[in-house]
Amino acid sequence: MRRLVFFVAALAASAMAAAQGFPSRAVTIVVPYPPGGLIDLVARTIQPRMQVELGRPVLVENRSGAGGNVGAEAVARAAADGYTLLLANPSLGISPHMYAKLPYSPLKDFAYVGLYGTVPNVLVVHPSLPANSVQELVIYLKKNPGRLNYASPGYGTSPQMSMELFKGMTETFIVHIPFRGSGPAQAAMLAGETQLMFDNLPPQVPHIKSGKVRALAVTSLKRSPVFPDVPTLDEAGLKGYEVTAWFGLAAPAATPEPVINRLNSDTLAVLAMPEVREKFASLGMEPLGGTPAEFGAFIRSEIKRLGEVVRASGARVN
């Protein structure tokens, strides 16, 4: 027993010493999707400012696959020292309900640092599609069941859940074409290979403004200040419809509390920077922040809320 107590005390002392010297080398933020999507954009907006706050290099590493689960698992299995972090996103709340076997637990395998912000998704269609409103789109879909394809960044993502919920509420049939991230999904949409999609709003802003895609509705209960003329799906007749995306920072579960607190402090400092807030505002993102405990509570509530969305959509990956 004495040996066990000594061993535990030695481990605690070692962890505390490591935390006091944190960071002593480069920190890596794993983005569980390829470049070109909002999650990657958020990471690269935060990265140079976080680098200044930490006083060490901050690297962004894209590790995509399985709807964000490849990158999430890599961080869950990484050393719990604060040097490998995850750009947390809604897949952590969706995947437990989508996948029969998930190689990590969002509740047990992560320590949550802080919440960057939240943003709506947007329903966009190719300009060739004869639909200028949600109502016109639903009429067209009902007349042409199974003839249209929709792109998504992959299974278990909030854009996929947005479409599956839309399909369920409108009783329409659209073929799902999953891609490995938002960038490839956008490219297929712009090329006319798919005719419609839900996507995080920010990556679609330039395409909507240029007329390369047509925005029909946003998925939040309030209109986006970036496109105040675009209605919500709730306003368009799908009462109670709401699916939003969010982003934050997570570390492996056993990361020392002083390290988590340091990362949280630096995250809040970055979010307070005027240039970051202006960038987020231009993308339709609402910066949030908060404590690690508040982010953990948010994750638990999202797992419950998004589980209801998954069940309502009927989506499942075996």
C-alpha cells in the first residue's frame, strides 16, 4: 500500500512539474477534416494568435476520415501532456449515436479546454436547380424523388444531419454523396456534380455572394447577420428546425488541470482580440469562450441534443 501511495504521489509530482514547464515545445492542433472547410479555417485563424500567447510554435495538422473520428481517436490516444489537441466540433456529439462501434468516448477520453464559437449551417442549391425558396425546393423534390444528389463533408457531420433532418421533416428522398471534408463537397457542388447541400455558413459566403450557389435558408432559429435576407428553416415552414455547428479545443482526458487552465486562459485571450472577433463576425460566427467546466457541460448537453436529431433523421453507420 505504501508503495502504491508513493507511486501515485510520484506520478502526481511528475505531472505537476510538467505542467509548470508547459509549454516547452511546439503544440499541435489536430483538425479532423481536410483543408478547405470551416473547421480548418477556424484552426488557422486561431493558430498564429495562440502561438503568440503560448510563446511556442503551434502547428495545424489535418487528419481526416470517418466523419472526423480518425483525428478524434488520434488525439484521444495521444500523450496527455497538452501538446496534442483536437479542434472539437459537432461530430463528438453526433458520432456516438451514428456509429455502432466508436473507438473513443467523447465523455471519457477528452478534457475540454474552451469553446470558440457557434455558427449556423446553410442550405444551398446549384443555380441550375429551379428552386428559389425552401417551399419551391420541397415541391421539386417531391416531383423528382431520388433524382437529386446532395453533398456532405462525410457521415456524422452537422451538414449531413442537417440534410437528413430536412429530408425527414419534408418527407423527401435525396441521394447522399459523402465526401472527405467540406472542401471536396463544395467542389462537387460548384461543378454541378451534386445539386444541393447543407454546409457550415462561412465557407459558403463567397460562393453565395458570387452567385455560384443559391442560399435558401439557415439552420439556426435566428437569421444570420451576414445574410439577413435569408430566412431560417423554421420561418420557411419547418417549425422547430435547428442544427448549428460549434468549435472548441479539447485535450486527452488525463491532461493535467494546470495545463488545461493555461490553454483555456490563452484561448480566451485570443477570442478577446478585435481582429479575431471581426473575422468571426464576417463569417457569421458568434464567439463564446467560457471555462473548461462549462465546455464539458456543453458537450454533455450536445450529445443529448444531437442524439435526438440523429434519431429523428434515422441516419446510421454500421
